[in-house]
Amino acid sequence: MNFDTTTTERLAPNGTTRRRFLRTAAAVGALAGVGGLAGAQSEPETFSFGGEVGGWIGRSPNSIADETNPPLRLEAGTTYVFEWENTDGQPHNVAFLDDDDNSIERSEIISEQGATQSYEFTATEEMAAYICDVHPVSMRGEILFGDETATPENTNAEPYVPKGASVRLETVADGGLVAPLDFETPPGGSAMYIVDRFGQVYLRDSDGLRDEPFIDVSDRIVEITGEMGLLGMAFHPEYEENNTFYLRYSAPIREGTPEEFDHTEVLAEFTANDDGTSADPDSERTIMEIPSPYDTHNSGAIVFGPEDGYLYMGMGDGGGAHDTDLGHVSDWYEANEGGNGQNVSENLLGGIHRIDVDSQEGEKAYGIPDDNPLVEGAGLDEYYAWGLRNPWRMGFSNGDLYASDVGQNMFEEIDLIEKGTNYGWNVREGTHCFSPGPEGSRNPPESCPTHTPE
């Protein structure tokens, strides 16, 4: 399964509509194809670029000078040199793709600012694009043969992230809260329900913030340290009929959690009164319990899908000082110790899960959607996406699910969450390679896999 491989016909940042807009190229490995390092032929035609995350900036010949990601017109069977300078100190290479975005050949990744690389290749008619493997969206240009013309800029195409409403700030509540971290509005309602990390949910209606909590579950929460507490809330899509809502909170160790672990993360269902002004804590029905080895990386976000009605829940990788110790299981990537996020068979840490709260399957208090990606496959059925460090918040926009994944030291992510997608942690952090530990996390390795083994 490839990291972050998706297909779309939306508009890429340079205005060109492309297949597989977010697709990452295939495995990084030895140089393939008929090309090699420059020097196999004297004085082949050279294309010179500056390479940066924003794109390939043409330098020479004059036909590409000062152009970003210019199309390259080649002649099949002719040898060329792709010469470039790393201008921003980020990891880059050059790779050549076919029409289906399969890699034909590639150079090694270099990360040193000011370093140069010359890559000699022989053009073949199957070549359709040149990219940087690490930044395949922003660093991508077309390859043309014969009378082919460059794809015209499509100014009418839908941008990948549609333009949203303008942003303004409005004070929702002033005073009376200790650590507010979320608020929800129920289906068909206008009142706001504000989640306080210390265990309370407060109702804010047309009269303002009520003094007494809508619900108080502080007596069920473990002593709060790190990132624990009452972490998320979601209303059932049919809340107007069933008065049902859900909370995510950190509880003391429960049955099934190893005694050396820190606590248990809980997803629970509650029922509100008819006018939605209060809820009884004793109406609780436990839906899920997930053992958590540390007091960090608990995630907490829960949302319902606007189209399928299923509940989506984020879960962090278990935490710990360097994401490698207690509770972190081994996985396929031996270079990095610990594997929550890559090992989807041993636990539910490091991913986003999708469940059906309106059904039950066996001894579970919930059902599994038939089309979850690992159903009848190698992994736990609850997984919807994985390879995440700590998906702290998420939400739907125009039917798409976005999540904010909290980074280690250098990088933060906003991810478009798609079913069955591996987002790379802890092999990669965003588009960057990752190595555990204080030194490795601040000085990422130059190369690492872009896909999991077959």
C-alpha cells in the first residue's frame, strides 16, 4: 500500500488539471531505466533548473528561463541532461513518470542547499512528466514529443481545496470556562455546546453561557496530565429524534488495558433530555475502549460522516518521549524503532477509525461498515486511514474529511483523509523522512521509503 496515493481530477496549484493530483511516486531505489549519471555521452542538450518546494524554476535554455515547471520538448532516443541546484535546503530529486504516473527512472534525493545534481537520461515516448518524488504536486512539469502541445491552463476548473467563506472572529463565551477545546452545534439547532477539558460540557444559547454544565463527567476522567481529559464531542445525525450524543475522554485503566499503561481512552454514548438543556451521566453506554501507554497523543476528535452517517474517530500513536518505547509495536520498517501507525494489526493506535454506532457486531458495542478498507484483509477492521501521529482535530468540508496531525519537532500536517490511505508516520512526517529521537527528529534522513513492501 502506497503512502498518500489518491486520484483526483481537480485543479493542481499551477492551474493544470491532472490525474492523481496527490499521488506519490513509487519506491525510492537504485536508478532505473536507460539513464544514469551524467557523463555517458559528450555534450548532450542540458536543461538547467533551480529546485525548490514551490516548483522547478527554469534557468536555461532561454525557452524555459524564469518559468516555473516549464514543459520540456524532447525527441525520443535522444540523450539529455537534467541539471539542477537545490535552492531551499529541502530534500529533492528528479523523477520521470509515464501517463499513469508510474515511475520510469529517478535520481537520488539531495537535501543540502546549494548542492547540484546532473542526471543524464535518454528520452522515451512513454515519458509524460518530470517531478520531485518528495514534492510531486508543486514540482511537476510536462514532457512533450513531436507536435504535442502543453496542457492549457484551465482557469475554470475547480481548485483542489474550494474557496471557502471569509474568516471573522466572534466571542462565543467570556469567562466561566477553564480549558475549552471544542464546541458543537446539534443537527437542527443553533445552541452551542462547549467542551471543557476538565470534564464538563456547557450550553451556550441565546441567553449566553449557562452556569451549570450540560453534562459533567469529571468523576470518570483520570487525573489529568499531559494531553488527557475530555477531548471531543459529536451529536448523532438523528439527534433531533433520539437525543443521543458521544464523548471522547481519558479514563483510569480499565479491564483489558495492561497495568503498565497510563490510562484507557473511551468513546461513550449519552442521552440528553428532551429540550437539550442537560444530560444524565448515568445514561452512558461505552462504545470503545482503547489502551493508551502514555498521557500524550490521545487525539480526541470525533465526527459523523455527512453522507454515510458513520462515526469517525481519531487516535494518536500512543505517545512517549520519542514515540518508540512502551506500547509501540514493531512494523515493516526496521530502520525506525516502534511502529504504531504502520502496524495496523496489533492495536488501534495511530489512525482514524470508522464505525457504525447504530449496530453491534459480536461482543463489540458497534458495527463495522462493510466497505472499511481492511475488512477481510490484513489488519483491524476499524481502520479507515493510518500512518498518523496525533490527529488532534478533524472535520468534513464539502464531503471531504480533513485532519490536523500534530508533528514531532519540525513539521505539522493538514491531511485530506481518504479511505485506505497510509499517511506515512513514523517512516515519514508529511513529505519528509523521519528518524526517532531528539537528534533524528530535528535532522531528518535524506531518503526513506515512499511505499510499504508488497
